[in-house]
Amino acid sequence: MSKGIRFQQVGEKVETYFLIKSAVKGVASNGKPFLTLILSDHTGDIEAKLWGCSPEDEATFCSQVIVHLHGEVAEYRGRLQMKISSIRPTSAMDQVNIADFVRSAPLAPADMLDEITQAIFEMKNPNIQRITRHLLKKHQQAFLEVPAATKNHHEFVSGLAYHVVSMLKIAKSLADLYPTLDTDLLYAGIILHDLGKVRELSGPIDTSYTLEGKLIGHISIMVSEIAEAAKELAIEGEEVLVLQHLILSHHGKGEWGSPKVPVIREAEVLHMIDNIDAKMNMMDRALERVQPGDFSERVMAMDNRSFYKPAFHEPPLDF
Amino acid sequence: MSKGIRFQQVGEKVETYFLIKSAVKGVASNGKPFLTLILSDHTGDIEAKLWGCSPEDEATFCSQVIVHLHGEVAEYRGRLQMKISSIRPTSAMDQVNIADFVRSAPLAPADMLDEITQAIFEMKNPNIQRITRHLLKKHQQAFLEVPAATKNHHEFVSGLAYHVVSMLKIAKSLADLYPTLDTDLLYAGIILHDLGKVRELSGPIDTSYTLEGKLIGHISIMVSEIAEAAKELAIEGEEVLVLQHLILSHHGKGEWGSPKVPVIREAEVLHMIDNIDAKMNMMDRALERVQPGDFSERVMAMDNRSFYKPAFHEPPLDF
Amino acid sequence: MSKGIRFQQVGEKVETYFLIKSAVKGVASNGKPFLTLILSDHTGDIEAKLWGCSPEDEATFCSQVIVHLHGEVAEYRGRLQMKISSIRPTSAMDQVNIADFVRSAPLAPADMLDEITQAIFEMKNPNIQRITRHLLKKHQQAFLEVPAATKNHHEFVSGLAYHVVSMLKIAKSLADLYPTLDTDLLYAGIILHDLGKVRELSGPIDTSYTLEGKLIGHISIMVSEIAEAAKELAIEGEEVLVLQHLILSHHGKGEWGSPKVPVIREAEVLHMIDNIDAKMNMMDRALERVQPGDFSERVMAMDNRSFYKPAFHEPPLDF
Amino acid sequence: MSKGIRFQQVGEKVETYFLIKSAVKGVASNGKPFLTLILSDHTGDIEAKLWGCSPEDEATFCSQVIVHLHGEVAEYRGRLQMKISSIRPTSAMDQVNIADFVRSAPLAPADMLDEITQAIFEMKNPNIQRITRHLLKKHQQAFLEVPAATKNHHEFVSGLAYHVVSMLKIAKSLADLYPTLDTDLLYAGIILHDLGKVRELSGPIDTSYTLEGKLIGHISIMVSEIAEAAKELAIEGEEVLVLQHLILSHHGKGEWGSPKVPVIREAEVLHMIDNIDAKMNMMDRALERVQPGDFSERVMAMDNRSFYKPAFHEPPLDF
Amino acid sequence: MSKGIRFQQVGEKVETYFLIKSAVKGVASNGKPFLTLILSDHTGDIEAKLWGCSPEDEATFCSQVIVHLHGEVAEYRGRLQMKISSIRPTSAMDQVNIADFVRSAPLAPADMLDEITQAIFEMKNPNIQRITRHLLKKHQQAFLEVPAATKNHHEFVSGLAYHVVSMLKIAKSLADLYPTLDTDLLYAGIILHDLGKVRELSGPIDTSYTLEGKLIGHISIMVSEIAEAAKELAIEGEEVLVLQHLILSHHGKGEWGSPKVPVIREAEVLHMIDNIDAKMNMMDRALERVQPGDFSERVMAMDNRSFYKPAFHEPPLDF
Amino acid sequence: MSKGIRFQQVGEKVETYFLIKSAVKGVASNGKPFLTLILSDHTGDIEAKLWGCSPEDEATFCSQVIVHLHGEVAEYRGRLQMKISSIRPTSAMDQVNIADFVRSAPLAPADMLDEITQAIFEMKNPNIQRITRHLLKKHQQAFLEVPAATKNHHEFVSGLAYHVVSMLKIAKSLADLYPTLDTDLLYAGIILHDLGKVRELSGPIDTSYTLEGKLIGHISIMVSEIAEAAKELAIEGEEVLVLQHLILSHHGKGEWGSPKVPVIREAEVLHMIDNIDAKMNMMDRALERVQPGDFSERVMAMDNRSFYKPAFHEPPLDF
């Protein structure tokens, strides 16, 4: 298998397999139909246009089909685009497997689950511990598969679990520096903060928002789930309210989707840690193909900034 | 009983009973203690300063005590203030009763409950009807007593029920004009939209925010309650999501406390009706003591505007 | 005649007459000219592209020409588009009439005028009544024809009158609920609030902004007209100022075009009623072709929201 | 007569006459009444507190009374305040005259009128010239007396005329530098832009807003006046619209009170010139008593900034 | 040579030489490559599309090449575009010279330098004078060549010097009207305010931002340069701080790039003068090809406004 | 010595020594002067009012005087206040020492310097290392004494050094988690980011802003210092620009004082780390005297929020 689309530069010739992630039909200004394909492999994805496509093409090149393709990486309006020379659907003969074309977290689900379970194990407050364990267990399967978002950051299989594991590590460091932090609360907040995404998002592949996601959102979903869990577990302490507050306020502000601003120290810290890990992930993605001395593509979710890689930094890896 | 503090003008002499709603101690710039009293009767309240008070005064004139007072209505920095000539606590001899000093909605609780029950009775969608009836019944007692807010609008006993009844009337009128409106949904949204205030607010008198109100808020409280009600009633249709969306979005925007903007027509209408009734109530309060040709006190919750009563309008009633 | 373009779904074949509302020439990326046509019938309009058009085509297919067309309703970037199979101009033989292709209010102008005249008749304040009657009479002909806007809401022949009639109905309902409202003032404000549009807009068909509309705007136009009317009628009371204030403030805020915020109760109510009727109209338009369980096109003037039609609602009518 | 209150420093003893500009009663925290007096002479004004005043004092020391006073200039919360040692009302014996206590523009009204008349005389476009002359003549008396504002800038007798004369001078300079500017339009815009203040403000002394000023505002007043003038003079050219646009847009933005943004070059220039002269006036006022190396009082209308006088600048004049 | 592209109207046939300012390759929706050329002459520039270009075309028609072209001025989406009929590169035979295709300031560099030198000569404060002279001398060559910006205003050879000369003229006029202004400070501020652009911008032709420009910006560059100049000249007075403050604050606000708001009168005046000259330049550019009675293209840097040329103004010159 | 003012509760009687940090004279509403004193010990400070003070009192109780006091901790408008029973200045007899009344960082300056020196020692890039070492050495003495701010966070002796040491610890943790971070750059950014405060602030005690601080600010001061350091050390690499960018952008946005937004990953991380440590410090301060189940005073610099200490958290230490 090739080094992967995420690491290819403008001008490179490509002859390889791709999974079609989505295929949308358009009409060109010459009146002819074309397809906009999102092609993916295990490292990332790239857009391609299939001009002047026939009705057969439309039927053939649709979402979730694996294709073989000759082409060249080009650039269009500051974004990469695959210029297709030839394309064909694959058959059993090609011996390709859809699981090989999906981008996943760099850690195995079982390892991530171990880390999270360990954090729960360390909790001393039984109310917080029981609610967290209960909800993780309830949604464990989906939690280990779902991405953290449909785009922007951690938008890959197991992305949410990977985001949680990274946040737990930051939390541990901060707790060393600021010993008055309540780690029970902070770890529980981290583990649960985006767990509602298992209902907000459609699933690990070709992820979209569910109706529940659009009308209610993962924050309110999880607040209800905590209420329900507390009831089932017959827990009545203030911990329930405080945990709900952490979830509710973790976007930091009303205009960012939180109906309450953080008014508990651990809620503010949760918001900051979430922010750091999301931004680190976005900047790493933006810079990974950039040569020293160049600027990255613009990052929409970070005020549309373009990031600079200093000339004295290392060039991107070529694997 | 006198015509009531809400209808008295600057300069009027007063000799009557008041309930002390709150009493806060301060230190004057001459170093002596004083009390800031909020005095109320069945029509409203007024601030008063008790200068140079003794420790006995502090012990005597505290919240929920009924006093007899001689004084004069004055104005200080654009707000009314009672200037105290003499004040004394009451005894059994005075034959006064705390219930006579509390401002309430102009309709009786039973009548308001009838109106609301009728609206539920008219619903055709059984899922919406059952959830609404279930939640109203669950909180009925508190719902009929609680104010709609701690200040700004409908801040009196049974204020929430009165607000709901007024909103139902507006909704009926709009449904006549725009027949495609789903009245089941709209009525249910109106009845439930602020029901979470029975847990957000401390109660009908000297109302403050509960811890749950501060950390979670009435919107998220009610979204959880609907989830729980649906579970108990074994209702699974899309009505549950849609009802939750109406509650969630009824403040209209993230910065006003709604984590989702309205994306269902009835949700937008609910937000507009809530807005109209709250603003009508605030403007009526502001203008009720204003003479034709004068401006009202500033209304904080309406962009701090001061409202004008045209010279060709009627003077305030004198009852 | 067919059921009308407003009620046709993606994929439907069309063979019918249309009026060309506008025709704009462009150059395609293959260097060839094309025409962007807005085709309309009595129910609404749709965009179409005429690719590779000749100079003769440009001369033939221009604004206000009625054409006969074979095509298919398609979707492009979330908006409907007519895909043209064949198109020809009509001749006398076709026996088609431009009046049949224009979208109008659902009520007849005479009936709307009756309703408005009745509201004026009911006014008790002679100054308000005389100014309102004078200005309506002065602009009556244009008032009954002009749309309420060039796009967004009530953008059809007689749209303004229809908007006014709907607002009067809401006002009557609110006056029943809030009896202290001055209906003379409120009705007059409703009738006059957008009357300046008879000078701001170019006319009922293919409506654009006049120079006066662009430089001065309907709000300031009407304030001047009221001043002039009062002078002609020798009216000097405060009613003149108050009416001008209602017009001036009916957009609610400086950034929405009102140089003064509403400081009279009826001015605030006028603003809210205007808002309700405009939004109801926009949401109805957005949802009328949407199937239960689907989202509408985005509505620019409502924060670019896309509205959801619950699965338990009725499907659109098919007439 | 003394050098004037505007030029006195903290700590200076004062024995002189003042005009009471306003007198407002308050109640001190010891329960005793006091008066807040604004004392003025021909150079400016200063606040003073008259503590523990009797009912006779209240009747004696009211607005428009001239008093004789011993006191000392003090500073309270960063603002100057007159500390009163003794105060008495004046009688015929004192031989003082109210006209001597009023702050006026540094130029005589007749001279300012000459300058403005000259600008009108130079206009070449007869429509612009006639409208400007007509409106100036109509309001000439009040125009020469009224201040440009109740506070902030040019808040003295004839302040508006002085502001207009200064703006005309800037306009002449800019027209030399940018010869394509239409000076007819620009001069007319300058002369008329704030002329509506003769109806918005109550008069030259102790100026407040009229009801018309509060409900309509000087911008809309003048737009109506131009419409009326054009009608009386039977002028119908585009100049009328353009002049109205200049008035309408001279605050620059909706949130600053202009219902239209400037879309004519001279309208934009008018807005910039208005801005310069207002700000120069405010900064001069703020800095006139400041020693080199010190910061001024905060200027509310300039984002609450405090301005610094460099140590190498001249100290304030002492006359 | 023709009258220049800046003065040509839609529909005019063109047969002339142009310099290619930039050439960017794209892929059309028919899959074929095309070039987007910016063609310039000494009066301005225009966009053109070269459709269906071959690899040879791409190699031939690149930046800084002079071409001969037959075409027609067209309009596309409200902006002018050159429709190419034929295009060829030039050879020695054509006897064309790159210097003839570059737009420059209307004044000669030597004359502008004289004006600026005169302003420095007039300064009385030796510290201000020496720093200004030192920095101007240090960067004199680049200062006389660089534009004032890459787009928006004064975006031509020597644009910065021309901007400075215009600002000095406005400053002189204002100093006449407001005699307390410190002209030493104001002139120095004007001369130095954008001098950092000699390091922020790449040079006079095909100007882009340098890395230093992107990471640091001309404001901070010049603050450092003043610090360094003061050190070299052994100047220690407060003038250094004050000059740095003028540079630092000349964009007026944090969100416009100034880390400090102006708190010295001359700093505020510098900001206003900069604003006036930039806006006059932008409005003149926007209106120069507009016919009386028409609106200009939209001006991005002025809130995207489109400016109107009154019907009673002169039509554009035709040279 | 007592347990310290920072740990005393409302109602506690106090008999101890305090340093007067500032003394400001006011005039009470009874016309008598009073002093507002800020009293401090080694743990924090508290406001006190000295009513009815004589001229001798004013001369006696001024800044930097140590006093002996009997009083009681009270609360006024939600903030603590010392109610003075008696107060006297101290003499040699009291054997008190000003150094004992100053709040300092919890680490010794020498230890903090060691930590920072170690971070510099670990740098691999010689340009970054040399500039950082040079500037730290140049300002070492002041750096180890100055607070990080005049209020809000780390407002105590050596506060800046303590803030830097904490930030270095966070940086090390993040570098472990995100190994692509350039720690040379990040550590240098942390050490230098606020170093300009040694010129922006007046010194360690009773800290105020210098003129340079007000006109230029610590960000621009340090950018100039880096330029100067690079020149003295003859360093010319891109590291200079990049370091300057980190300093320039560390407030994150224009409206927060950064003329450039961060466009280098380490610059963004520097901004986030600065934010975390400042907020942790502010929340710890706010919560340290709060009992479980209570809310803290409002924290101005954190959107005026009041923070809640959950009932299941530990009560404050009592030392």
C-alpha cells in the first residue's frame, strides 16, 4: 500500500485504491453532469471531480465503493484536489477490504478503554464513580467507535475515545501542578463531556448528525442521561447537579452552545482542556504536510487562520 | 386597606401596614448602621431606608415582619422611595395577616388551571397530550404558586400560571390567523416552557434561585423531565424530541440561554409569544403610575428604555 | 394550467408556459455565453440556465416574455433549478396572458381595502384618523399593488396590503388580551408603517429599489409624508409626533434601520407584530414544499436557519 | 471678574459670583437633605454640594439664581468639585447680570453668520443654494443661539453656529486637496446637518431635549424640513434627495442614529468632518487644565479615554 | 498609447499592449486548464480568462511578460473583465518597455521628497526632528518606491510617499484651524506612521507581504526602529515614547491592529487624517469610471458600500 | 503573628498590625472627610474606612505606614471590609518591620531562577537560547521582584517569576503529550512573554503603571528589546522574527492587546498556557475563603462570574 494520501504533495502521480466516502452530482457550466467524489484511504481524504460522467458512472461510483485510480495531486483555490486520469470500480480480483481504507485513532480501542477504566478506578467519590462507570458501560461499544466530530478535529474512527484519553493526560498533569483540583470531578467530566455524541452522530463512517443531534444536541442529551443514571442508581447527592453542570458548561459560553457558563473550577478547567486538545489536533493536521518556511491551508475552526512552519523546523515525515 | 403602594404618587403621605420583604444592613458614611427595607403590600413594593438603627431595630425589622408605618412617598435618583417618619412592629392587636400583603395574579389558581386543562383536553396527538398532562400533574401544586421570574416580569404569586394562560390566549389567536400551526405542539410548548422554574426558583415568596437553578437552569431541567416522562409513559415517537426542542430553544439564541436556535415553526412561534407577553407585562408595570405626557422609570430588561405615555392617553387609575 | 411551479418536486417533468421574470447573461468557463433565467407562474418562480445561447437567443428570451418549455425540476446546491430540454417564445397562437403568470396576494384588493377602511372607521381620535385616511387615500392605488419587499417576505403583487391586513388581525387579538392598548394608534401605525414603500419600490412586477429608496428609505419618506399631511390638514396635536415615532422606530433598533428605538408601548407592539407576520410568512414559504421528516432550504433572513417539518405533520398539499 | 472656574486648579480659594445652572435635591445617608448645585460662570461650570440644607435653602438656591460664594476647588473621584464655605443669594446691590455668567462661542454671532452666508453665496447649484438659504433664514435666530449638544462638545451658547463655521473651514481645506469634491453639496450638508437641533433642544441655556427631540430626533426633523422647503420653493431635482441623504447619513451608521449609511462621497466627507471638529473640541476641553506630564479626566464620548499631555508641551494658560 | 484600461467602458474594443501582473492556473468545469491573468497598463489593471490553454500557453503567459492583445471590455458579476479575442507575447520588435506599464503616484518622487524634507526642516523640537530625519534617510530609497498597501488604497508605485504628502497637507490645514496642535509631533507621526511598510511589503511591483510583515507587521517594526534610532542618536527624552505611541496607536483600536488606543491628542489626529486620505483615495478610485446617476462597484474596505454619483455631477473624464 | 487577613471570616475580631498600602481621602455625605485605607499583611489585604478623620489623621495614616488596629471583619456589598474600633501608628517600640507585611510568591526567588535557568540550559537552538539568556540576565533583578499584574492575578512580590515557573511546568507536560512541539521556542516564549512588565510596572510594592507602560505596553517593549538583543548578539536568523511573533501574539486577539493573532503553533500554545495559569490563580484566590456549598465573590477578569464550591469539597484551611 502507498504512503497514503495525507502525505502526498502537489504534483505527485498516484496509482492506487481509494474508498469513495461521498459522491455528489452536479451540473457543469457546459450543461453536462459531473461527480464530486471524496476519496479516502487510511490516512485521510481528498476531493476529486469526475467530469462528463454518464448515468452508468453515477450508478457505479457511489459512496462506500472502492475504486482503483490513476491520477495526480493538484491544487485548486488553495486546497488539494486529485486530478483523475482513469478510474475503475474494483472486483473480488482486487482483493481489497473496506476496513483498510478507514482512518482510525493511533491507539487501539482496548488500550484506550484501559486508560479510561483506570481513571474511573482511581476515583474516590463513589457517587461520581458509579455514574461515570454506569454511563460509560451503557454506551461503551459506540463510544469506542464514534469520531469526536464530523469535521474540524478528531474526525476519525475512535476519535472521541482518543480525544478523551488525551484530555485525561492533560488533566493529570494539571492536577500535579494545581493540587486543589478535584480529579474525580475532572476525570468524570472529561469522560462524559462528549459522550452524548454517540446519539448525536450517525456512527463511525461517513458521519452525519442524527435528528436528535440537530434538535437537542449532545450536551442536553448527556444532561438527561445523567439524570436518568442517578435515578436508576438511586444517587441523590449534589454530585449529580455538579456533574450535569460540568457537561452543560463545557463549551464555555452561550454563543458556543452552553446554556450556563462554568461556575465551578473543574468546569472551567474541563473547558480549557477540551480547547487545548482540539486545537492541538487541528494545528497538527494543518501543519503535517507543510514544508518549513511555508504557511498551511486555512483552518476554519480557528478563526480561519493559516499557520506558519518556521524555516528552522523539521520537514514533514515521508513514510 | 389603602389603595396600595403601587398606585401612590410622589408626595403622598402614607399611614398603613406593610410586610418587610427583605432587610439588608449597611453602614452609612457617618459610620452608623442603617437598614434598607423592601416594604410590600398586595399591590407591589417600595424601598425605604431606616437610618441610624439600633441593634434592637435590626432584630425587630427583619424579613417577613409586618410593620405599621407613617411616611411619605419620595423620589431618589429616578426611583420611588418611602421616607419613614415612624415605624413600629405589629402585634396581635393589629389583626393583620401576612396573606393580605402578597401580590398575586389577577386570576384565581383554580380558574387558570381550568383554562390550561382545557387546552390539554383539546390536543389530538396522544403522545403530546399524555406527556403534557403527566408533567403538569406532577408539578401542579408548585406550578400554580411560583412566579414567572424573580424580577422583570410576572414576579408575583401564581405569576407563571398567569403567564401561561396569557400565552395560550395569544396562541389561539395566532392559530386562527395561521391555520397551519400545530396547536397541540404549541400549547404543550407553552404549558411546559417554564415549568422547570418550579425547581429553578425557591418558591412563591421572597423568591431566589436554587442551587439547581444556578447550576442547571429551568431549560435543561425540563428537557430531562420530558425524557423521564416519556420513559415512564413508554412513549417513543418523534414527539418527544420535538417537545424537548421547543423547550430547549424557547429563549431564541445561545446568548439568551438556548443551546439550540428554534428550527421548528412552532418553536419560533413559542419564542415570539413568550416575548410578547413578557414585554407587555413589563411595559404595563412601567407605565401604570405614569401621568400622560411623562416618561416612565427605565426598564432594565428592555434595553434600559424609559417609556412615554402620550399626553392624549388616560391618566392612571386611582383606586 | 398545471399545479404551479411552487408545488413541484425534484424529478418532476414539466411541459408548460412561464413568464421570464429576469434574464442575465454570463460567460461559462468554456468561454461560451449562457442566460440565467428566472421563470415564474402564478404560484412562484424557479431559476433556469440556458447554456450556449446564441445572440438570437439573447434577444428572444428576455424579461417579460412568455415562453413554452419542456424540462425537469432538478436540485443544485440545495436549491431547485429547472433543467431545460426545449424552450420557445410564444405567439398569439398560444393564447397566453401575462396577468396569469403573476403571483398575487390570496385576497382581492377590494376586500383588503374594505378591512383597512373599517379599521380607520373605528378610530376615535380624529387627528389619528384623519392623517391615516389622508395618506392611505393619497397612495391608495400603489398601496394595493406593491409587494411588501423585493424578497424575503410578501414579495408578490398586493403583498403590502396583505401584510397590513394580517397585522391588523393580530393587533385586534392582542387588544382583546391587553385592553389598555390604544388601538387607534396601533392600527394607524400598522396601516402607515410600510406605506413609504410605494415610493421606495419600483412597482408591483420585477420590483427593485428606486433611487429615493436607496438614498432615503421608506421610513424617512413616511415621516416626511406625515409632517406634510399634518400641515395640509392643519393638525397640530402630539398625535403627529407620536405617529411619526411609531413609523421611525418600527424596525426596533439602529442597526435594523430605525434611528430611534420604540419608547411608546404601541410602537413596541407594532414592531413585534410586524416581526411575527413577516416570520410566519417566511416559514410558511420555506416549509410548503417540504415532506414530513425533512428540513427546508435555508432562510437567509432568519439567521440562515433550515426548518424541520416533524414526521408527524401533514405532507404538502398537491393541487 | 476672576479668571474663571474653567482655569482654576485644585486647592485654589475662590470668592466670587456664580450662576446656579441646576439644583437637585438629594437625601444624605444621615437622612438629611442636601442640594447638588451646578455653578457656572462665563468660562465653564463646576459641581458643588450644599449639605444639610433647610427648606429655605431649597427655595433660595434654585436654577437661574446668581449667588455669591466663598469656597475652595477640591477633587472628588477624579472630578473637580467646589467645597462651599459660605453661600448667599445676590440682590440688586451686587450689580450682577445673568448674561455675564453664560459660556458662549468665542466668535460673535454676526461674524459667524457672515461666514456661513458667504459659503451659501459661493454655491453654484441654484437648487442647493435656495434650499440652504431658505432653511437657514427660517431658523436663523435659534440657530445662532443653540448649543451643538447638551453635553460632550460645543455645549455652550452659539455652539452649533461655531461648530458649523469650524467645519466649513475644514471643508474648504479638503476641497483644495481633493478638487473633485462638490463644495456646494458639502457646504450645504455642513450648514444643515444639525439644524434640526433648533427643534430637538430646548434652547441656549440649561439645555434639555424636547419631546420632539426624544421621539423624532434632529436628523428626521431636518429631512422633513428639506422635503417641505423643496415643496414651498417648487424644487424637484435630484438635489433634494441628495441633500436629505447627507443629513440622514451624517452619523455614519445605524447604531449611531443614521438610518442609511453614507453612499455619496460628500456624505462620507461630511461625516468625517463632523467627527474631527467634535473630537478636537472634546480633547481641547479635556486637556485645557492639565499640566504637562499629567493625564486628563476621562472623556466619556471618546471611549472613556484619559488623554496625556506630554511633558514637553506648554502648561495651561493662566488668565 | 491608448487612453488606458482604467478609463475604458464596458463594450469598448481594445487592441493594445499589457503587462501580465499575475497568472494563476485553474481547471474549468469541463476539465480543461485555463489561466486567470491580471493585465495592467500605467493606469490600472483588469482581469482576463484565457480558456483552454495549452502547456505552452502556461509557459508563455506568465507574470511580468508584456503581451499584445485584441479583446473587449465586458462585465462579469458586477466587475469588469477583458474578453480576449487574441493574445501573443511581445518581442524586441514591439519596442515596449516594462516601465511604461506600471501605475505610479501623480507626483515625482523628488518633488514628494522635497515636501517631506521641508516639513522636517520646520520642526522645532530637535529630538523629534533628528529621529524623523534619521529614519527617513535610512529607508529613503524604498520609501519613495513602495505602495501604501497591496490593495484598497494607494496601491501603486510611490503610493506611500504620495499618501504621506497628502496627509501632511491635511495636517497643515488642521493646524491652522486648531493652533494648539503640536505640528512637530503630528508631522513626524505622519512621516513615520507607515514607514515600516518598507519592511512589511515585498517591493513596488506585484507587491506581497514579507514574512516579517505577516509575523510582526509595520506598526511593531517601526516601534522597534524608533527605539533603535533613539539609541543610536543617544536621545532619551519623552519624545521617544510619545513618537512610539503615535505609531502604535495610529490604527485607532485593538481590533484594527493597534495594541494601544490613542491617548495623546496628536495621535488621535494622526489616526483621523490617515483615515480621511485613505477613504478619499478609495472613493475616488471607485467613482472615477462611474457615470452620473449610477452606482460604483462595491468597495470592500468601506463596509462593502457601493457609492452613488449624483445625476447633476460631471461625467468621468475621457483622456 | 495572626493567621493573616486572607484567612479571616466575617465577624472575627482582629487585634493586629497592618501596613497601609494606600490611603485616599473622600468627603462623606455629612460633609466630613474620611479616609479609605487598604490594609495589608503578608497574606493579602482588606479595605477599611476611617470616618470623620482630622487633618492630623490624614497626615498620620498614609501609604507605607504600619498601624496597630482593633477591629472586626465585616461585609459590605458582597466584599469584606475591616470595621475599625481603634487605630494608632506604630513606633520603634512595636518592633515591626515592613518586609513582614508584603505578600510574596510561595517559592524563593533563587529557586525560581534555578528552574528558569535550567529551562534555558536545555534549549538546543543557540539563537533562541542566547537571546533568552541575554534578556533574562539584563532584567534579572527586576524580573525576580515584579508582580505579574497590578491586580487580577499573581499581584504579589515575585508574582511574574512564579507565573513563569508555573507556565514552564505546564509546557513540559504538554510537550510530553504533543511531542512535535518545539520546546526551545515555547520555553523562550514563556520566559520572555511578560518580561516587558519590568518596564511597564513601577516596582514590586504599591505597583502602578509607568508612563511607558501606559503609552507603549509590555508587549511592544519586549518586541523592541528582542530586536535590540538580536542586534547586540549579531543574530540574524528567522528565530528573531518568530520569537517576536510569540511575544506580540500572546494575548491572542487584537481586542485583547495583540496586534497579530498567533499563526505559529507554539504561539497559540503560549497563549493557552498563559490563560490557564492566570485563570487557575484567579479561581484559587476567589475560592480560598469560601465554605463548601457557598459561592465566591465575583471575579471581574473572568466575566464577573461568581464560583461555587461544591458541598462535598473541603472547607478552607485555617492556619
